[in-house]
Amino acid sequence: MRDPKKPGKASGGQRRSGISAPGVSADNSNGGYNAGMAVFSYIIGGIIVWSLIGWGLDYLWGTRWIVLAGALLGAVGGFYLSHMHGLTSPRKNAGERPAASGPSTDGDTNAK
């Protein structure tokens, strides 16, 4: 049995709130490096996997160009996956608010 005074994992199948993308910690600490490594891994992994698939198809069909198409497809697919996981979009730092946009909220004191 778990001691309630000791910190530990959540009980049962509960998941922590604020689940982030792979390679990015929930509190965004060191997120730039981790996100960069995740993007790099997606792109290199895609190139390797799809190049091997292209190489196999080239071997079967007696062509030479499918391996290059596979490498290109893998790079594009890796970037697409990293973009869909939110690893390529700019992030707000903790505690910062975005710049104000829209009309001023101080009333009509400056209007003519």
C-alpha cells in the first residue's frame, strides 16, 4: 500500500494534466533543446525509414529513383509530424502575456 505522506505516482490509470508534445516537458523547462531534438529525430527517422522502403521497392522493381523519393517523403513527413505535435511553433514563456491587440480598454479619453 502507498504511504499518503510520500510523493509518488498517480494511482490507477490517471494521467497528469497538461500533457505536452513528445520531447517537451510539461513545465517547458529546457523545451527548446528537447523540442529541437524531437524535430531532428522525426526528420532523420522519416528519412531512414522511407529511404529503406524506397530501396526495397527499387530492388523489387529494378529502378533507381524511388529511394530518393522515399528520402524526400520521409523528410517532409517528419517535419509535418513535428509541426502537428506543436514542436515547430513558437511558445510563450511561463508568466509572459502576449502583446495587447485590439482597441484600447481605457475608454474614450484619447478619442477625438
